Amino acid sequence: MRQVLVALLIACAAAGLAAVAHADPPPTCETTLFPSANERFGFGVTHKGNGISTYDVLPLNAGWYLNWGLNPNAPHPGGILGVHEIHVHRQGLSVNPADIARITEEDPGALWIIGNEPDVVVMDNVTPGQYATQYRQVYHLIKGYDPTAQVAAGGIAQPTPLRLGWLSAVWDAYLQQFGVPLPADVWNIHNFILQEKLYDWGCGLPPGFSGARGVRRQIDQHDDLALFQDQIWAMRQWMYEHGEQNKPLINSEYGILFPAEHGFDLARVSAFFINSANWMLTAADPVLGYPADEHRLVQRWLWYSLDDTSFDYRGDTVAALMDPITRQMRDMGHVFAGQTTPLRRPYVNLVIARVRMTTLDGSLLSLDATQQVTLSVTIQNRGNTAIAEPFRVTIQDEHGLSIHSETINGLPARYGGDARLQTPWQKPAGAGWRLEVLVDADDVVSESDECDNRWTTVPATDLHLVSLTLLNAQGQLIGATTANGPILVTAEVQNLGDLDLAGATLRLQDGAQVLYQAALPRLAPRARVIAPFFWASPAIGPHELQATVSLPAGVADPVEGNNRITRSFLVADGRAAFPIPGFPQANPCRNVVVNPGFESGTLAGWESSGKVALWESTPANTCADNTRWCVWMERSWNLNFHLHQTVTLSAWTPGAQLDSVYLTYQWGINTAAPGAEPRDTFTVTLRSTAGQLLRTIEVLDNRSPPPNWKVFGADISEFAGQTIQLHFDAHHAILNTSFWLDEIYVEVCEQRR
């Protein structure tokens, strides 16, 4: 491994023009969680129709719906809540941050579900560790745009002992990976009654639990109310044991999947629906229940489904509420409405949905300077009834001095329209200022919840420790155990807020020993910084490496839990030997690439063709690791660019054997055509000296360009002892994409003697 100097590398700097000062959480006070109990009921909208807008769902009087995906520009007929769901995948997340930003702008405070039955092989199908990793990524992505968003974890098919074991493994994996408990605003389950058996009906075994034995059930037990209740109790017990009893629990999918041909006719299905709903409306426990909801066990539930009239195309699924062909209400829809309609109660609820601060000159919001800003406040009525009477909104500073007062002449019911007010303000320099927004300052509106009428704003930004990566001397990721030797520690930090931040710090410590502490450079909104640390000699034995990022004094962080990551591992002297005179005691490695980072300012050592050029770093466009030079395969029309070097992968010490060979390089892509078609490609291959293809290392294209440089590594020890060629080829179909290349190393390591 080549030595890496301790440095702070700016990986990306986004030029945001607006700034948001986030609020403190609202005070805890007594309120009615669901003033109109019909809003606890929801339904799932399947792909068999053309969306909720094609049905008249108003007579159903439901409070929420789910279509198992994101809902940009979501329709809200009758003020119904549309929930957003993000799927997890074995291959990793597939989420566009721009979509998250747009939805949080449209729908602040919304409910987000992460994962749809991640414990089921034919659904999202991820291991507990994969779920933990992806949950953290998307949780903090959502919270970075909207700290008031409610994010729900879980989504298992049913809370049986086997699947609660899978959920416990998620909890443990998150704690092990990141050193803090998994953050969930809401816990989420499905509560079907299915068997857990391979190659048979039901939900099978969870990923990673192939040797386990699940519950055995008969189809006739699919509507067993006692089993349904037992599973809810089991989930609440799990939450209690994990310190999560003070969180809401939602049942985001349940119902009868089997058709009438299996005995589930209208009388049977409707009885199960009525009995289960009535039980969830009232079931409570002073220890296990949710204190903010009179200790009820379940806060919301969603029936499957609105419009799946033939689940898995196996007959007439009576449970569907509406017909996807005629768009008319089915018998079960009338049963559903018969439960919800009598529960409807009129109510209003004024909420301060967003407070935004924008500089008048378009510059970034800064702690350092006095700035002229515009304060923008968004007020919503989240009740089901319009507000007719005028009410007053006030803004005051930390001294109680009035900045603005404005009367709002009523508001329509939920999703019927917001009230927005703006006022200029001179923001003082420093972190000592404080704003308080109060809606219905004169208390003229009778509301179901008075706790969300006050919003306190202080200087704040969400500082996110994205990752903590450990590489051994061979460039391999370190797991639970590693051989003794140097370790490259890399921490990546991102400013998810909208405050131009200076004065944040990063600290690395091994147990109580501080290894490294330094100030981070100024971070613009959405900017990232990469901080590498070369740990030369970690002692043999167990280690607990913790990275912590801290905000400067006076700056609040609205999202907790993403400022620290812990990595536990063991350094073992796995290949101990007595020293032999004349031989090095370390495991020696050498880079065999000539001019690996192009810092000679030339392409010396490389063969090239086409428009392969050297790029010299500028403040706006830097090469990898902030070096001076890198390669640019510039945009062109239907041309191929080529770069290669011949390297010999052999030992340099007489009689020595090779231990490993590892290839690393850094790449970047800039494109004006990031669409779905792979028009421009960049291919990395290994070839023989005669040009014969030995192995394709990586193929990149224009579809998903990263915002910053990426590092890629591959173990190529299979070619130890050979002379091979490293090939980097770009093909440009159109004049839209540039490929960048830098820091190409092949580390050849001998075995220790």
C-alpha cells in the first residue's frame, strides 16, 4: 500500500441558493392522535388499475393509501394521505435524490416506508445486513431534505418468531455497522397469517435463514383472529425489548389473499375484516402500547386491497374493495365503508409545515455575516374540515420582539391548499439568533392538536457521516478480522443541510485513544469531504474505531444518529514467523505502474490513441485526491479513445513468492445525457501482450454519472507472475460524455519470509 498523507479532500461542492433553518422538535403534550378514527384505515392500490384517481374512493372514508412506490404529485382525493415507499434491493438502492427532494418539497411531514417485505425472497429479498446499510442511506437522505418526515422501518411479512429473529438481526447489524441504534420514527409490519416453508404456499424463509424452521399453518388458518392478535402482541413485545415502545406501530398490509374458491367468501372475509379492525381500534396495554395513543397497540392499518380482484390470478379475491374494470364498488367496499363512515368526525389542525430562510442576493446562508434574508412560512390545515375564521401568524426574535404579524383568512381542509407568508429580516452574524413562529397566536381556532402551532428556529444544519471505510495493505475492505499491518481509514462527511458550514470537526478514536482530530474545511450545502487517515501500526488485539463529526458551538443538528460510526475488528498476527537475517520483516509491496497518477505532466509510460488528453486541475474541476494532473477522454462523436500500459507482475526478491496483486484506479464521468440509454461507454480490461482479452474489470456508461471521483479496486492475483496490459477504452456514440481517469496502481506484494 502506498502511503497516504493525512489530508482533507473536497469531493463535491453544490452551489445551493436557498437556505433552510430547521426547527426544534415540537413540545410533548396531550393530544388526540387520530381525532377522526376512520383515518386509521387505509387500502393498497395495485397495478391492476390505473391509479387511485380513476376510482371514486370518497365513499370509502379511508385516511391513507399505499401504491408500493414513490408518489410525486400524489393525488389526495378527499384529503387522503398518500404514503411513499422505497424498495431495498440485493444490488443496492436505486433512488434518485432529486425525486426525494421534490417529494419532500411537495409533501412535508409525510410518511415514508422503507422496504416491502424485505424478508421475503420473492419481494425485496435482502439480508439483515443489507437492509441495515440501505435503511441508513435512505433514512438520512430523506431527513436531510425534510427533518419532519416520518420514516418507518421493518415491513416484514408477519411478526412470527422467525421473522422477528430476522428483524433482530437487522437491529444488531445496524448497531454493529454504525455504533448507534437504528433510528425509526415508526415501526411497520405486514400482518398476514401464512406458513413459512420452502417450496410451498406462504412467505417462505427469510434471506440468510435458509436452515431455520418456520411456522407451519393450514390455509384455513389464514383468517385466524387469535393468530392475528398474537402476532401484534409479539411485535409490540419486540419493540419493548428493544426500547422502542414509545413509537407508533403501523400494519401497512393485511387481508385475505385466498379466493372464494378456497372457502373465503364474502361472509368470511367481511367477518375477519370487521373483527380485526374492531380489535385494533381498541386493543391497548399500559406497558407495551404507544403512550401518545392511549397505549393502543396499533396506530394505523391498511387493507389489501383496493382493486386486486384475483390475487396471483388464482380466482375471485373477495377482499378487493373496488373493481379495476368497472371502477365500481364491490361488496367488500361497502363493508369497509360501513366500518369507517360512522367513525368520521370533523376536526381542524393548524400546522407550521415549513420555515425557510433565503438570502436576498442568492448567496449561501452563513454564520459569519449579517445578511438580508426573506423568511418564508408555510401553514397547513391537516384536519378534514375547512377553517372559516381568520387567525393570526406571528414571528418574533429571541428577545420577544415582533418581526412580522399577518392574518390568514381561513384555510381549506387537508391538501386543499396552503397559506404562505413572507417577510424580510436582517439575520445577525453568529449563532446566537433565534426565531419563533406562532400560528393562531390569539387562540381563536379550536383544534385537535395545539402542540404543533409553534416552531422554534435556530442556526442548524444536518451534518452526516456518510461512511467509515477501512482498507488493509492489499486494498481490501476489513471485516471482523484482519492481519496486522497498516490500515487506511477513510471518513466521508456530507452537509445535508442548507447552511454554509465552517468549523465542524472530525475525530477518530480507538477506544479511549484519540488517533486523529482535525477541523473540516468549509462545507457548502450538499457538499462532501473525504478525510483519509493512515493508521501505520494498529496493535494486535481487538479494536473499536469510532469516527465522530461535531458541529461548531451554537449550531444545532436537526437529525440525530448520523454523526457517528463505529467499526469493531480484531487485528490478528495470522502469519507470525521468526525474523530471518537478510529478509524484510514486513509484507513488502511495490507498485509496478509507471507514471500512475500522471504527475509528470505527460503520458510517459502509457500508449494512447484518440483524443486522450492530460487535464490540469482547476478550482472548479479537480483531479482525484486533489492532484495536479489526470487523464481526460474528452467528448467526441462516434470515436474510440484508448490508453494502455504493459506491466510485469513478478517478485523482485530472488526466490520470493507473490502473495497478492491488486489493481486500483479512480474514475469520473461528466455527461449531458444521463438518460436510460448507455450511449457512451468506458471499459477497463486486462489483456495479454498480444492483445487477447484476459478479464473485463469494469464497464461504465453515461446513465448514472457520480457527482465526484470514485475509487475502484480488483484482486488480480490470478495473473501473478505474468506480463499483462492494462487497457482503458472509451467509446463515444455522441458528443455528450467525458471520462476521467487518475491514480492507477497495481500493487504486487511478496510473501513474508
